[in-house]
Amino acid sequence: MDPVTSQSTSLRRVTATIAAALTLLVACTATDQPTAEQKQKMLEIHTESAQQYLAMGELERAQDQARKGLEIDPESVKLRLINGWALQRRGQTNDILRAESVFRELLGTDDYRANLGLGETLERKGLVCSEAADAIRSGDRVSEAADPSVRVAELEQEAQNAWVESHAMLTRALERHPGDIDAIGGLIRVSALLGHDRESLDWCARHLEATVTDLNFWQQRILRPDISAEEEAYFRSLIKRLTHRQVATHLHAATLLVKNGDKGEAIEHLDAVAELDPARTEVFSRRAELALELGRYDQAIVDIDTFLRLCKKDFEHPDVKRAWRLRGEAEAKKRALLPTQ
């Protein structure tokens, strides 16, 4: 089942859930006050709807359902978490600050996702501060501070503080829920933001190990002869998500390895990406460049030819021109190695 069909299935599911809520609401208004059982059912419906909308990326609808559920049970941890996730994913500065407040209030609960949510929110908060500092430094943003350089230093320190606390929160989430791939993924990113490249690479290895196990599991499940269309759509969505995670992790690891001079190992990660996503054109151009630098001219030429075959860009595009230039360089260096007659 394709992504559009899968999305339609999710939409039908959430629509059916909302319809059930409306039916129950009519039943409640037929009496003076809803019963405790009716309230509980409404709460379950709003929670399920909020979760489904959040998974679909319908953030405003997710927040609306969470708000309605919280009117019934203001202490619902699930709904407060959903509200925090929705705010965080909206991505605006005020939303991130509100999400931070939501997750901090939940730290005293037994749910490890409060640590996870706060960790990821603080990661984003640090990025906002870092980007603001860069914008002031470059002149793209005007600071009202008397000394803009002082404000840049303050923002950079705020970013560091946010990432340090983010690292602590994600580590705590992993302690409370060992093997959680979201926590591990967050530690990959935050370790790199803090400049701890080797630690980030170690987390990459753990993330790849965990996602390979999960990917193999779901790939086996999808082969079941009695699988329903809805189950197939769900399993395929999980496989797609896990594959995307693996690709992103391999690319991140390759970038860090190149930065630290380990180009041969970086190529191994790009090999994995090419196998997972053979239509990803930029992988072949990146691998070709590294192969050229390592003197692997035949590999460089093959990768450049693959890039040119897959690339949809115009001949005059800088990426295409650069590919042809690299190919010419690889051919010339390869000829230089041939024995003279």
C-alpha cells in the first residue's frame, strides 16, 4: 500500500473516532450531566484522536483534541505529553518555550517521555539560540543590545546550556527506557552539537544496531500470509520510517568521519546509504569525491556516472558541471598511473 493510501486509512480511522465522539456527545446532552462512564469514554476518544492527529502531523487538530480531553481530566499525562509534542513540532520560538514548560511540569511523573520530550525541546531551543547568534554576527539580524558582540556571546552560552541539559535529559530517558531509539537519535545530534564527535559516532553505532533489529522484525511481519490491508499499511509505514532513520544516521556518521579524516570509513557508511536508498543522487556524488581523494579513480568514475544518470537537474546546473569536472579529473589521474609506452 502506498503512502497516500496509508494516509487515507489513518484519516478514515481518526474520522471514525471523531464520529464516535459526536455520537457520545449527543447522548450526553440528552441528559443533564454525563455519567462517569461517558466521561471516561469521551476522554479515551479525545486521547486516541489526539495521538492519531499527532502521528499524521495535524498539529492544530492534535492540540484541539488534547485540549478537549484535558477539560475532562486536567491531569492526564498522555494528553499533556501530546500537547507538548505538538508545540515542539510547531517549531516557533514561543511554541518551543511553551513545550519546555509543559515537559518540565511532567518530570515528576513516571513517564520517561517527559525526559525525552524535554531533551528534544532543549535541543531545538539551543538551535534557535545558536541561529540567532549567527544572524547577529553576520548582520542579518539587528540586535537591540548596546554591544551586539556581548549578545552573541550570551546566546551562544544559552545554546550550550540548553544542549548540556538536553544531553542529561536524553540520557535519563534512556536509563528509564533502555534501547529507546528516539533518545539514542537525540544523543547522536546533541553530542555532535556539543562538539563530542566520537561520542556521537558511538551513538550512531547503537542507533544503527537498534534500528536494524526493528527493521528486520517488521520486514518479517509484512510477509505473513494472513496480513490485512490495514496491517500492511502500518508495517510499511514503520519500515519506511526506520529506513529513513538508518539513512540519516549513516549520512551523519559519514559527515563526522570526513571531518575527522576517516574518509575510508565514511565511504562504508555511504555504501550503506546507496544500498538503502539507491535513488538518492547526492550519495553518489559525495562518495565519488571521497573516492577521488583516496585515489580510487575507477570507483569515482562509476559513482559520477551513476549520479549523472539519476540526476534530474539541467546540464548547466552547478552540481552537474561539477560532476563532469570531477569525472575529467578522475580520468586524468587514472591515465597518469598507466605505464608509459
